[in-house]
Amino acid sequence: MMLDRIKKNPKIKWALIILLSGIALFFLFFATIYFGVWGKIPSSRELSDLKQNKATQVLASKGELIGKFYIFDRQPIAFEALPSYLIEALIATEDVRFYEHDGIDNRSLLRVFFKSILLQDDSAGGGSTITLQLAKNIYGRKDYGALGIVINKMQEAIIAKRLEDIYSKDEIIQLYFNTVPFSDNTYGIESASMKFFNKHTSELTLEEAAVLVGMLKASHYYNPRIFPERSRLRRDVVLVQMSKYGYLTEAKAQEAKMAPLVLDYKNFSHDKGIAPYFREQVRKTVSKLLDTLKNKDGDKYNIYRDGLIVHTTLNYKMQELAEEAMLEHMKELQSQHESSYGEAAPWIKNKKILDDAIKSSKKYKALKSKGLSDSEITNALSEKHPVEVFDYDGITTKNMSTIDSIAHYLKFLNSGILALNPENGAVEAWVGGIDFRYFQYDHVTQSKRQVGSTFKPIVYTAALENGMDPCTYFSVREVTYDNGWTPSNSSSEGDDPFMNYNLKTALSHSMNTIAVKVLMETGVDNVISEARKMGIKSDLPAVPSIALGTASLSVEELAGAYTSYVNNSKPVTPYFITKIEDGNGNLLAEFKPKVAKTRAFSEDNRKIMLDMMQATVNEGTATRLRSTYGLRNDIAGKTGTTQDNKDGWFVGITPNLVCVTWVGSDDHRIGFRTTSIGQGANSALPIFAKLMQKMNDDSEFKTITSARFQPLSQELASLMNCDPQERDNLLERIFKSKNSSRSNRNRDKKKKKGFLNKLFGKKEKNN
């Protein structure tokens, strides 16, 4: 009968045909989506083995997170690490019937259809479930044009149903929290918790959990870093929802709403945060190592995708203090440096220095590669535009040309700091420069500079090893050597040619003339051989001037050599990675300290050298550690200043720490204006001094700050028991003129010169 009515009524007939055709087209359209015509939908098998890009974590020695390498900042965690109120906040806000539906909430969809679409009621809410959002989080959405929203929604519905068949509700919650995007290129609750509150997810308070869940509605709009008031109001909405659905009492919700929004934001971007130079060195080292390792599928590990865990030796707290000490001193030193030059500064007046810097810049090279003429390049580089500029008073934006910017950065001094555990070479602190964002050249490993007087202890060690007595005396007088080179002292100690000094005094006061004489008597080859035993691998020139540190070494290399003085005469190779694990904690690689198998010098000579370098601190060139900075720790050390005040060095040694600091300009043509500013005691020593002051104030470092050197044995103390200086009275008596006439004085002067040349086999410089 119904069929007859349909046949007799064409309108009903055509309406039915259209309806059935529409249904058929819908199912056909759905079939094209289901079978992957619009893009492959992951199978149940693929969904059961979800692989997401995971950030590689870099941890300090006590497990503190210091950085991550990632394409998407994501750190997966287990369900057990999710606080109950975090899960409840999510369900109350995003999907109240999560435990009732099978991935698609039909009641919510009907509500959305009728209230949002038919009645245009914006308060109806959304029909998306946590499982649907998970599907979107994992696979994202593609642009299919006008049909895009429909196709993406249907794909997500298919994936959601499959996810519900494979995973339990708790597992879906875990997957969701591990994949959901937050603000600032952050993926997953653990990464968001560490970034915004500097704590693990399991440590979040109720209020903090509500902030992060509230952010999910619109991650940028509710970013608590940028829009704190919006974020706080959204947090309160989450708390109200939790109360509404019985997860919180109304009183508890009101109490939580009264709490202020307090962030502890930690940006783990590549060029910001703690230890950026160190993290970059870790990245290079791990990336190179991963080329030799393969996972269970035979593929190479990827540092940006595979969620590895890199354990390092870095002492998080010491690193913080080292960076603070460096910035405090460098700000003051930079001011001294600029004031000393005034308007005559080489970065202003020396056109060649600026031109060379311009031609070395990336922008110049890019324009040159396009075939532009020099005048066209100059015009392009002279155009002013807003530029973010580094200064110690803060980062500012100025209207500058590229040339202005290059000239601005030429004036800055830079620094390198490396602190080692001398027993095993473990890196405790690593500062490669003043700011990684603007100076990405690492002055710990990449830079090799002349080391100045910090090489002298190696010379004196070689002398002792080759039989020289610590109480050997040398004249301070200047001597000209075969190649016409006449080393001199920076102080007035060279004024009296009849004054002789023993090794301890000469080293502690860094007397250049005596250092060269010690080297010449010991033999250049023997000194170089000793340097090799102490771990120095760089080229060392076989010339007398090596005694004054004309060899170029890195901070890392020099620090490794000095560890031998507090490590049983055995140098160590600095190392900074202890092990690498996969995301499940399986060991992929492990690293052990590299300590020399044989002694570089005898135990007695080690103790003698330490005693000499303690004298440097107590009575020599590093006394400001005591007088200016008030340090009373057991410290040995050596200052270093290179020719024309280009580089300042200091090596600080305690029984449990070796720290090398360097300061200078990246352009070797720009030195310090005066020795008073550029000498190692003024330019580099204060960084170590400030670091020690800060460590003295922190009980965490008591094992370092309270450590004491072993006193010299009675036998060694007796060996060292000699006057620090003596006058050569015999020569003085021989040449003391008893006749005040000018002719007699000239005659005696010639006799003295001839006698000294015969005695020392060298030509004395006229004084």
C-alpha cells in the first residue's frame, strides 16, 4: 500500500530517491575516506605501536633537566605520573562522559547539532571527545579544500573508534597527555609542566594542573606567560567545572581560585637557558656518536625524534654560579675596556678591522654570491632597520644598519670557563662565551689562544724532572738570545741585574727573564716532552719564547694538563657525558674517565709545584684572591697575560677542582689598552674569585671549598728552605767602582759587560 502511494505521488517518489541517493552518496563518500582515497588511515596494527617524535633530554649530574633537542618538544610519561586532579580537570573540562562512550559521544553530537547549528546557541559546547582530540593530536589535519573539515572529522572518528578498541581508557588518557600541544612549541604535559612551572607533572599543584588544562582550549590565547590574567580566569573556569561535576567541593574550588598564578618559566630552546655552549657541545658529540648506533629496527637513532636521555657530568648549581660570576665581572670589565680606549678604540678607528669583520659576515657573503658590486653591498648593509641588540644592561631593539651592528659587537670582550673534577676529568661547569644567542663561538674548545705565563709551571716542572734543585738561583737581568730576542719583565724587578731569585719566587712573581733561563737550562725539547706527558697535544714551537706561553692552546686542553697537579701527577682528559639511554632507560652507550696510565712527573715534584703555585696566590701575582676577594680557601694558581695584552688567563687549583678562565677579544688585533686592565690578575682571575665566593656561601660545595692541600713533608720543606732572593755580592764587589771619574766608570762598565757575557755565554742587553 505504501509502495502504491509512492508510485502514485511523484513528489514522494523523487524525495525518496533523493534521500536514498544522498544516503548512498554519504556511504560512498565515507567508504572513500575509510579505504584511504583521501589519505591513508592508520590500521589497528599501526595504532597499537604508536611512535611519536620525542625530545631528547640532557640531564645534569643529579638528574636536573638542562636542555632538550627536539622538533616537537615532547617528553612522554607513564599514567601513574599523572595526578588524579589533573585527569579530573581534563575530563570535567573536555569530556565529562569520557568513561561512558566508545570514542564518539553521540549525545554531545546531537546537542551540538540542534543547539549550535539549528538554534545558533554558542553556549552549546563542542562534540569532540578526548579520543577524537587524541586522533587529531597524533595525525594532525590536512587541507582538503571545501570538504576539509568533513573529511578530517570522519578520519578522526574512524581512528578514535580503533583507538578505543585497542587501548584502555587509562591508556588513552596517557596517550592524550603525552601528545597534546601546549603554548610555545611544547607537546605533552611533562614538557609543559617543566617549561611553565619547572617541575615534573607528578609535582603539579591543583591550581597549576588547572592552568595547563585550561590552556588546551586555545593554547596561545591562554598562554600564562603572555596573557597571565586570561590564563588565571580560564584556570578558574576549569576549577568551577571540577566542582560542578563532583571532583572538588565548592569550598575547595573557591580556595584554589584565590591562589595567585605563579610561573617558574624555563625555556629549553637551543640558544637560551642554562649552559647553552655546553648543550651545543653535547649535541655535536651525541649526533656524531649516533651515526654508529642502530635501534632494534636497524635504523640509526635520531637525536631530535627518538626521546633519548643523555646523562652528563655537569653540576647544575656550579654552572649557574659560574655564569653569574662571569656576567658580573664581564659587565664591569667591558666598561673598563671601553673607557680606556674612548673615541680612539680600534673598533671605531681601525677601518681594516671593521672591513674584515663586514666581509666575514654571512650577510656580506650572501650578497656577494648574488653578484652585487662592493658599492651595492655597502648600500644594502647601510640600510637601517630594527635590530635586537645585546648589551649587559639588557636586550634592546634599535634602529641600526648591518654595519652598525657588526661594529657594535666588535667591541665586546668574550670569555671561556671550564671547571673540572681533577680526579676523573668530569666537567663541572662550562661557559663558552658571554651570550650564546649573539656569540656562538665556543671559547672552551673551538678557540686556541696564546696561553702566556700559564705555560710557565710546565717549564718549571720539566726543570725539576730534569734534576734542577728548587733552590737554584737565577739572575733577573735581561739577556738577548741568538735570534735577537730580549725578554723582559713587566715589573721593575729587572732593574737590578745583581738580584737572583729561586724557582719559587720567580714562578710566583711570574718573572719572564728567569722563566726563559730555566727553559734554556732544561732544554726546549725536554720542556715540550713534559708538556706531552701532561696531555698537551697541540703544536708547540721549539723556541725559547715558548717559556712565556707563545703556544696556542684551548681552555679545555690547558685545564686537562693542570689536573695532573692534584691527581697524583696523572693528567685527565675532560669528559662530560656519562651515558646515553633510550626513552625506556635501556643503555645505549657509556663513557668512562680517561686518566693517564703513567705519571707525568714525580710525586715530590708535584708537591713542590703545588707549593710554588700556592705562593702565587699567597704572595705573588694572584694575591688579590686574598686581599680583594677575601678568599681563605686552599688555592694554588697561575696568572697569564699575553703579548700586547691580547689575552688574560687564570688557572685556579683547589684539591678537588681545577678551573681555567680566559678573557679576550675574538679579533686578536684588539687587545686591552693597558696592562693594568688586561693582565690575567685583573681580566680573568676575578671570574674564578667570584665563583669561589659564591661556592663558599653554599654548603653544597663544602667538599670543594673546605678541602686542604697536604702539607710538604719535612724532607721537602727542608729542600725548599732557602731565601727567596739573594744578591750576587761577588759580581757586585768586582764591578763596584772605587773611582768616581767618568773614565773609570766607563772602563768598569765594559769590564762588567765582558765578564757577564763570558759567564753566561750570552749578550747582555744594554740597560
